[in-house]
Amino acid sequence: MPQNLALADVLSRRTREGELYEKHPDASLTCFACGHRCLIRPGRSGICKVRYNEGGVLYVPHGYVGALQVDPIEKKPFFHAVPGSQALSFGMLGCDYHCGYCQNWFTSQSIRDPKATAQPRDLIAADLVALAKRSGTPVLASTYNEPLTTSE
């Protein structure tokens, strides 16, 4: 289970059943969201710390963001797509990488490192689209953590 139990409890209320997994007869499961292909036993989480097995069901992050900001498109890897525009950047908490040089440690490692804790903000996909329209940003960018961690 995640080490930062207070944040883990907060996040556990913002989950739903995942889609990218295979169930096994012993109630363990294999998660296919990222390249780690975690074998997750009941009561445990994957390497990302936000995808977990409860009773043989994979629960995944849903309905929140850990960070939200309008950024210049030039900060994104696809800066050439709409040069000079803005992108509504969002990310969730947790990550399947542990990069010591991560510029987004505050959100990506929030469950591993109590000093990095970011709090979730309830938001669904429709809210993100509405915010992008209101702010005039033609691009939505999943960032601040490895997007596959929260792919559903």
C-alpha cells in the first residue's frame, strides 16, 4: 500500500475500476497501462502507487487533477503542432518512474515522498474541455506525471 496513507485515502475516493488489466485465478492481476506490466497482488499497488488491486479488481485514478495550468505550447514535445498557442496542461498524482531529476516531483512522487505532497482537485474530463474552451487553449496536454499511469 502507499506509504503516505493520508493522501492514499484521499485518492482512494477518486478511483474507478480500470480497463487495462487481466485477472488471475488467485485474485492477483496484471496491469497493462504502462511498460512495467505490474503483477499486483490483492491489497497491493503497482509501481505507480495509484493503480491498486482490491479484491481482484484494478482501481485506477479518476475524476481529479493534481496540477492544472495554461502553458505555452513551446513547452510541450509537440510544439510544432500549433505554434504560438497555449495548452491547458493537467496531470494526476503518482508516476511509474522515479527520476531523481524530475521537475514535477511535487505531483509525480506525492505518494512516495511526504514532502512532495500535492492535493487533488476534483475535475472530470468535461470540466477540462470547458476550461480549455473558456481559456481559448486549442490543446489539452496530459503532463506532470507519466500519462500512461492515468490512461483510463
